[in-house]
Amino acid sequence: MRTLIHRDGQIVEALTHREEEIAEQVARGLSNRQIAAVCGISPETVKRHLASIYSKLAMRGRVGLAIHVLRTRAALETSLQS
């Protein structure tokens, strides 16, 4: 999943590889502690990454992030099938 943030038709910011990895784990339903174990980082680092993700995507929580990940994945799969 390559998430680019667009404003007025221009790419402003993109999620880092680690942020994308964490977003994918959130979409799988993992807790911060579980994500930390999977990624080999501390739960506090997961929290910092999530804060950055929420800021970049202008969203507030895990549910919105999970929906965003699933929609982005579905859109990508659809475009690859075309």
C-alpha cells in the first residue's frame, strides 16, 4: 500500500514504509502492543507512528485508519485488474 496525501492535485506528503506497515497491522486488528512485537519496536514508538499517520491522513482513530487501508487496498486491486 503506497499512501500519498493529495492536496489541490499535488502530492504533499507520503506515509513512510514503517507507517504503512503499522497502518496495515491496525487494519488487521492488532493492538499497539501486538504491533510493537510484530515490528520489533516499543509500544511508545507505535503510538508516535500512529500520531504521525493520523496527522498526515487528517483522521482521528484506528477505525478510520483501518477503513482507509482497506479502501486503498481495494482500489489498488481494482486498478491492477483493469
